[in-house]
Amino acid sequence: MTQAHWEQLIAVVNGQRLDKPLCGFIADSPWLPRWTQKASILDYFTSDDVWLKTNLEAVKTFPDAIFLPGFWSEYGMCTEPSAFGSKLIWHENELPFAAPIAPPGEKALVLEKPDVLSAGLLPFALRRLVRMRPAIEAEGHAIRFAVARGPLNIASFLMGTTEFLMAMQFDPEGTHAMLNVITAFLEDWLKLQAKSIPTIKGTMLLDDIVGFLGPEDVETFAVPYLKRAFAAIDSDVRLFHNDANGTSCASQLGGCGINLFNFAFDHPIQEMREWVGPKVSLLGNIPPRDVLAAGTPEDVRKAVSAMKTALGNDYTRVIFSCGGGIPPNVSTANMNAFLAEAK
């Protein structure tokens, strides 16, 4: 992310009104290697050179877009679960999978906090950023975010989603103990990233499982742990991604310290503005798969135009994006159509 983009991002999050919409996209392995068509997904994960060239090509092709978090060192959903011992399944051109670490059951897992300096894929993810940082900065960009999957998301990978949701109801005490360990781990992991890379002044957490809960369970099982994780480091931008149901958590996000929310496309942006309140900015929300990926450039333009109309051309606390991360198969033409219509 360039300094100019970072300052624009801060401006939107702080509620400054812009004349034209700012455009930002969560971009990672589901889209980037497929978009360049120069390397497989496995090559993207395993080669620093491929990873760097792919990310540089994206920021150079779309200079008007902010990519979030920008130069994301990730291994699909596997990074954090690997620290707890998940078996990882890799594919040449599909995303990897982190298997649960225990047989199915309704009891929460008893976990030990991993050492973030040595556990799983964490050293590889961090070392890539540290090693590539000079090359990134030589191109006028900087690493701005400490990034992690959220506590409920990690728990769902370690147990299985259904099993974790059942544990909330049948073993709430054990679930809190498990989430407490996971959150302590996340605090360590976010702090290590910020300590290792001084340009980090943002936090990004991704946790779709929050969207599976009702408001009471969000308050009980999500808010305390999200609040702790987002408070781990001093951040100007605290970005939360949940493109499952956002209605049950929207009004509680501000209390977690979140000031930027990436949400599902099926929630109208003007309604989401009312739900989150005046202090949380929005990142969204045209349909990612059916329009940004599968639509024509004209379809994309119409969707962006409709969002501008819905907002009454008031772009305060809004960053134009899709309702989730950039999905596979989004073309250069469709990205350019989005950016052109936003202008």
C-alpha cells in the first residue's frame, strides 16, 4: 500500500468526506494466482518470487485500487490452524484445507497456546514479509496490517464448524476456555507481526463464523474475544471481514473497536450504514461472484452505479468494494470497469 493510499484509507475511516469514492479490495490466493495465469496456487504459496511478482503485478495494473491488507502473506485458511496442529492438505490449483485436530464431538477442545515464534506456518508467513519488505518498499509500498483469522474461525477449523457451534450450546464453559486460549494466541501473533515490521499500523481479522450466530451469542462468544484481539496492537485501521450474515453483529462491532467492516453483498449498503452506526466505516458491497466475477463489464458498471445512487452520492465512511474478498476468475476488464465507474 502506498503512503497516499494509506492516508486516504485513514481519511475515510476517520469520517472525512471525499469527492470521489475510494476503492479497496481484499485480495489473496483465491484470486491473485488465477488472475495472472503465470503460476499455480501451490507455486504462489511456496515461492517468494512468484508471490512478490504476482502482488506487484496487481498493484501496478490497478494503481487506483487499494488492496487489503496488501502483500498478504497467507496460506489460504491454513496459517493459524496449523499452529495448533491441523493436518494440511495441499493442491496444485485449489486452495489448501486444514483438517480438524480431533474427532467430531460436542465438547470444546482443551488447547495449549502455541508459541508464535515456532508453531506451524507462522514463521514462514512472517519471514516472507520480513524478507520481501525491502523489495516491497523499493516499489513505493509498505506493509500496513497485522492479519489473522478470527478466534471463532480458528475454533471452527480445529473442531469442525457444526461441532464448534454445538459446543457453544452444550459446553459453554469449555468453549470460553478454548476461545480464551485462541485469543491469547492471536494477541501474541498480532504483536509479533507489528514488532517485526514497524510500518504496521492496522489490524485485519477475518471471521465468518460470527455471521452464524444470533445477537446474544455474538455478545457472549464473539465480542469479548474480538475486542481483545483488536486491542492487541495500536492500530489506526481495525478491519473486520464477515461476509456471512452481518445483521446480528453489526450493531456490536463498534464496541469491539472495529472501525471498518467488510460485509456480505446481500445486505443493502444503506441499511448496513444504519445498523453499524456512525463510527464504523464500510467496505462493500457489489456481488463478488455473480457480478464482479461472472458479470460483464457493463454489469459491473451498473452495480457500482446503483451503489452510488443508494448512497445518495455521499461516500462518507464508505470504501467501494465487493461484498467479501475478490473471488476467483475476476477479470482485468471487470476490475477496470469497477474503478472507472467509481470515478
